[in-house]
Amino acid sequence: MSICSPPTGSTPRIPVTTRPWWPPAPPFWTGAITPPSGTPCADWPSVPALLDSGCGEGYYTSALFQSLAREGRTPSAAGVDISKFALRRAARRLKEGEFAVASVYRLPLAPGSVDLLTNVFSPLCPEEFARVLRPGGRFLYVVPSPRHLWEMKQVLYDRPYENGVKREDYPGFRWLEAVPLRYSVHLDRGGDVMALFGMTPYAWKTPRAGVARLESLTELDTEIGFDVHVYERTGE
């Protein structure tokens, strides 16, 4: 039985016409990807193989590349996505990377060829991720926090709801920790408010009255919240 699943939460792909509201190189990456001494991943190669699954325009691919480089572990970076348009932008953003049109359900990589695999609000296929990750490699799974975009949801819905939070266990992986990131953003233009809204799944399931309320805003302050679940590939 397959345990692959579609994406959850919002998808942080940066629209070309808007300013980036997501941190360019979030500090939580460093804590999540630095191999602690005494663990199987402490023997990572000096040039680890990084794969960003569902990389979009390469925003996080580039941030991870830079974060690893600052740690003295400049990686060989690659990203896959089903959008040719997005991958063209990714290739321009990170010239050191390699990008391919491919599905996360069938990654074009050899078994055990990846040291670090990331999944940021993208389709999830743990079976395929386990295949390409080497034992001791890490899988970073980024999900929205309970109150991610809470103030926006207060405008959209009469009864806003918190995102469900549940830690999942996947065959072939050992859960290590969840690294939280919380901050707020101020959007001072109505166009930015609607651009951010368009990057979320709420754009497809919000009643028209809620969308109209959001369209009437000229600015918005809202919470941003991510949890980075860190998994280690076991030798199973």
C-alpha cells in the first residue's frame, strides 16, 4: 500500500510581482541540517548531495545551499518539480544547482544517492524518499503551524480554525525533532495581501464573502508559522 500523499497547507512560492515575505535563509535550516556528533549522519561527506523535492522556483533550494556552504559543506544541489516555468527560474536563482522536470512519486535518482532531502509544502512520498536517501541521511518535512496565517483566516472565515498538528511516523525513517519557526509579516499593499492569499489552498475553498472582505483590505499583519520535522533514514 502506498503512503504517498498530496500537499498540505500553503505553498510558499514567491510571485514574481511581489516582495518576498519568507526569510531568504531561515536560521532554523542550520539547526536542522547540521549533523550532531555521535549520530550516523556525522560522517556526511564534505560535499553532501541535496535534493529539494517540489522545489518550485528554487527559493528554498538556494537558501539551503547557502546555509550548508556557510557550514563548510557546500553541497551538490538538485531540485525536481513538475513545472518547467518554475524550474527555469530555479536554474537562474541557483546556477550551481541541477534541476529536472520530474514527479516526487518517481524521482530520477539512484537508490541511496542523497544525503539531505527537503519537502516544503509539496507532495509527499515517503516510500520514494526512503529509496533515494542513504542510511543516516536526513529528510526535512516542513508543515504549517497551528496558527499559520491566523489573522488572514480571521478575515476570511466567520469561524477560523487552527491547522491540525500530527507527527507522522514513516517506514524507513526515525523522527528526531520538530524545529519551530514563528514570525509576523506586515503587508502594506492590497495587491500583496491577495498575492499571499493566492499562494494558499484557501484561494480554492473560501466563500466569496470572505474573499471580498480580504480584497477590501489595504494592509494586513499576520502570523507566519512553520514546523520543520527532521527525520533520519534508518538502515531498514
